[in-house]
Amino acid sequence: MKKQTRRTERPKVRLRKNISFRMNFLFFSIFILFSLLIFRLGYLQIVKSEDYVRALERTEEIAVNTSVPRGRIFDREGRILVDNLPKNAITYTKMSTTTSNEMLEIAEELAQLIEKNTNRITLGDKRDFWILKNSEEAFNKVTAEERRAILNDRSLSKREQQRAVTRLTRERITEEELNSFTKEDLEVLAIYREMMSGYAFSPQVIKSGDVTPEEFAMVSERLSDFPGVNTTTDWERVRKSSNTILGTTTNPNEGIPKSHLNYYLARDYSRNDRVGRSFFEYYYEELLQGQKTVVKNIKDRTGKVIEIKTVQEGMPGKDLVLTIDTELQVALEKIVSDKLLQLKSGPNSRYLDRAFLVMLDPNNGEVLSLVGKQVVRNRETGRFEIRDYSFGTFTTRYEMGSTVKMATLLAGYEHGAATVGETKIDEALKFRGDGIKGSIFNRSAFTRIPMNDIEAIGRSSNVYMFKIAMGIGGSSYGGYNSVLRVNLDAFEKLRSSYSALGLGTTTGIDLPGEVGGKPGKNVSYSLLDLSIGQYDTYSPLQLAQYVATIANGGYRIAPHVLKEIREPSPDGKTLGPLVQEAEPRVLNRIPNTDREIEQVKRGMYYTYYGARGTARGLFDGKPYDAAGKTGTSETYGYDVETKTGQSTVSLAHVGFAPYDKPEIAYAVLIPHISTGRYTYANNEIAYDAVDKYFELKAKKAELEDAQDVLQEIKPTLKDDEE
């Protein structure tokens, strides 16, 4: 009996142990699963919570395209250059659940209250509208067999199949059916197409600008009957200056240009947003644009939006103040325009069509004036007219002639081809296979004129520069009819020195579209032409930056047209609080010593005040002194229409004033001024421009002494005022 009991007990013991093991394993598994669950919840709440909150905000919090005013643009004295004109507008915002039929009903109701221009309706709009209004007839445009064949085509996706059916339907709508629309139907269509043009929660302008007070009042009274419709204030961009560097903006109908669509959409813009299209408006888009209103959609369990709450109010764009003084700009524009018209009315002016004048503050890079003018013939009146071409100062380039000789002298100092005060012989040079190359004042093969570096600049010695270029190229003049052999790396050395001064490279201006230089091919004889500015090409702005670099002691500073960023005006009478002031941006310091730079300045001073300076006496008797350099280049004028051309002359002039403490650096260029006999128009423009600057400076000082200086918003100075 005892043995049997032991036998029966053993299975029970094993069973209890097995159950105990299973229970322990089960509890352990449950513990592990709960631990993993707790760990997962903790990970989601602690580590990933911000990501999920942001994802939820992206679906529930939406930036809507409320019509916040774009930032205004002022000149440095507080004059409005670009403003916003408020105007009444009627908008529509569709929800994600809004159907086409619901929008059509609203459009039909609105058409009874407002008049809508139908000029923008396209053929495609009419076809889609006919399908919407005649759904059964539209369905029958495609036969059952055709529809079945399209749906059975496995090579097409469902979307492509639907598009194929729709395309057939649209193509089979007759002209008679399209012409069946009444005037009232077309007004409904014009409203409906605007309602359909945007995305959900993005307000679309139904009518703006020409909304009458009666229309605005009637729609306002019935807003509760028109879900999504609103009456609001829209803004129209108004330019009060003809200066093209201000740029332009798109309108709501244009929206974002296709070329920049992805860029702006990635920055939370809507397709119908107004954006800067060119120049200053484009470059400072993010500051001028303003901040949209952010709303939160409150939805019920079905996902229907039952309430929209404002999370963040929209903010107008920042007001921007330019470095340009409109009074100075307008005065200098008149100087250039008058001179251009005068020259164009004279002989040998067929290829003359533009002139430029740039004035900078050499100490901080502020653009004081950026003048570019084109002369064109009005085909209706036959008279010459002036058009603004200020953007040409940094988007076009030309040979600048002898104005680059200071750069060549500085390169000579840098590379050991010249020393401060060194005398070289100015003589006519004759190389085998080439004509005689000499200075304008010394064409004789028998005249040898000793000349130091100051005189070489002031008298504009070509030969002094030729010998510097040959020295940089490891060569020297071997006598009459000798062969010119230079190391071609001299091109790179010269261009590197020029680039450090601002010639042949972008200046860094805060405007889009700037061009660099355009170097020619590296051919031995061309090195001599390069050294006197008759080979490579540069923009007028590069020329101004170059002389500014010399004027301030060797620091190349990026020119800029933005002076200040300000909050919107609180009262419309004074400028808003200062947010940020533009700081000078030094790009590089040239490798020359202070002594070498001062020697070059003395050469420029000789130009105006030396006994044989090329512009001697220009500023005699003035209460200020200046330093400068004239330039003449032999160029070639070409007429694209007639495909004809001939040799021309381009004139340039650079300088700075006052000599001891420069306040301005200036550059003048008149391309293709004439053939044969030409005038000193470049010197005349430079003189008038500098004199006007100091005249306005004195006038401003008197006004500041007579009244407290307050950042008041001033009325616009028209382009024809001085």
C-alpha cells in the first residue's frame, strides 16, 4: 500500500510543480509586457511628446492668409517710397468638408449682391462649370463602352482613369453648349472660380479694390447666410518712386511664381500669397511679408470643424529704411538724364543709350545714390525719352579704361614691379607683330619722359602701367620691335589684386542679380591692355566699390541699400521703433601698406590739382577738395536690330571727397559716348554730382540746427522735384 501511495503522489507533485512553473512564467510574462507597455508610454510621453504635439498642431493649427499689410519702404530721411493702399475686399474661405455644390450655391447668392468682372474666365473654366451645372448630360458624353474600356485598362491608375474620362467629357462639350451661359451665369462662374482656386482654410479674394460701399454693406449684413464669406480690408502695393531697384510684388491672382513655388511652400506660404518679384522687394521678402494669423480648428467626433479659434494674431511686415536719400537721388538722376539727352541730340551718338552714376559712403558701404538711365526713342512721338535703369549699375559690365590704373599701381607695389616714388620712363613701345603702344600725351617714338608713380596716375600714363604689367610677368621692354614674352600667371596676379579692390568680382550688395567680372583670354599682348582697363569688364558698382576701398584706406566693404529695420509706425506720423541697424560688412583688406595706399591717393589728388592732371581745375575754388581719376576706353558699339556696329569711346570717372576725410566715393560711366571727337561729359557729371552732395549737406545742416531731429514720416519727394 505504501508503495502505491508513493506512486500516486509523484504525479501530483509533478503536476503542482508544472502548474507553479507555468503560473510563474505567466506572471513573469505579464510583468515583462506591462514593463514594456509602461516603457513605451513613458517614451511616447517624455521623449516623443513634443513631436506628436507639433504633428497635431500641423493638422489643427493653420496659418491662414489674412491680409496683413506688407512692410513699407522709406528713404534715409523717412520719405515713403513704397506704401500700402487699403481697399475693401470680399473673401471666401472653404472648409475641408465643403462640397462643390455648396460653393456653387454661395456663388449664386453672391452674384445677386455684387458685380464681378468675367474677363479672367478661361475655356477650361467654362467646360468645368458646364459639367457641374449639367451633371447627367455630362455623364452621357462618354458611352458605357468607352467608360468600360478605360476602367479595364490596367496600365492606368484609378486617378489616371478618372482623368481620361473627364478629358473625353470636356472635349465633347460643344460651342453651342458653352455659349448657352447667360451674363448672370458667367458672373456666378467668375465668383465660383475664385472660390475654387485656393486650398482649404486659405482665404481667397473674390473681389477687391473695386468693391462699392453698397456691395460691401450688403454682403456684410448677410455674412451669416454665406458660410466662409467675409468682408475685410485688403492692401494694394503702391510705388511712389520710379527707381527700379525697389522692385515689384506679385498680386493675389498671380501668387507665388512657379520658379520659386517649392521654396515658398516649404516656408508655409500659400500659393496665392503676394511675394516680392524683383530686387529689394524680393531680397527682403521675409522681413516685408509680415506674419499670418494662426487659427486652430475645433472639430467634433466626425471630423467636422465646428469652431475656429485664433491662436496667434497676424502682424504687419517690418518697415525698411534705405540708405538712399531721395532728394540726392532725384537731383543726381536729373544731372545724368539731362547730360544723356544733351549727348544723344549731338553728332555721333547712334550707339549711346545709357549712363551711370554710383555714390557710396566709403566708411560703411551705404549706397547714397544708385543712378542708371537709358535713353530710348518713343515710336509714337519720335522723341527721346529717359527710362530708369538703376539696376544696370550692378547687372551690366563694361571696359573702364584708365580708371583702373590705381589698381595696377597697387598690384605693382604688391608684386615688386613698382616701389613708392619710383620713376619710370614714359616712351612709345613697339613690339614685333603689334603697333605702337604709348600714352595719349606721348605718341612720339623719340620722346622719353621720366615720370614717378604720382604723375603716372595724375597724367594717366599708359606706359608706366605697361611696364608694371611686364614686371609682374617677369619681363621688361627689350627695345624697338622686340618680342613681348611674359609669364601668363601675371594675368592671375593682376586679377587677384583687382579683385581684392572690388574689380572683377561681385560686390556683395544686398540686391539680387549682380554680375561679377568678365575676364578675357590670357594672351601675352592683352596683358598690357588689361593693365589700363581695356580688356576685362566690370560693373559701375564694382568701380565705385573699388574707389571706396582706396578712399577708406584699403578695406573692401560690401555696399548695402538697407539702413534700418523698424517696427510698423504706431501712429502713421513717426517711424516705428528701431529693430536693427545694418552693420558694415568688411569683405577683405587689400595686402598693400598704408604708405602705398596714400601714394595712390596723392596720384588721384594730382588728377584734380596737379599742373598736368587730366581733370585739373575741376574743383578749384570749392570749400572742399577731392581726388579722382578719369578714364577713356576704346570700345565697339553694336546695333542688334540692324546688325551693324563701329568703334566707339566710353568715358569713366572715379573719385572721393573730401580728400582728408572721405564722405563719398563716386563712379561715373558713359558707354559708347561717341566716335572721333568726344566731350568731357564724365567730368561734368562728376563735378555736378559732388557739388550737389555738399550743397544738400549744407542745407540739411541748417534744417537740423533750426529744429529738433525727429524720425518723422515725410511726404514723398516726386521724381521731378529737387
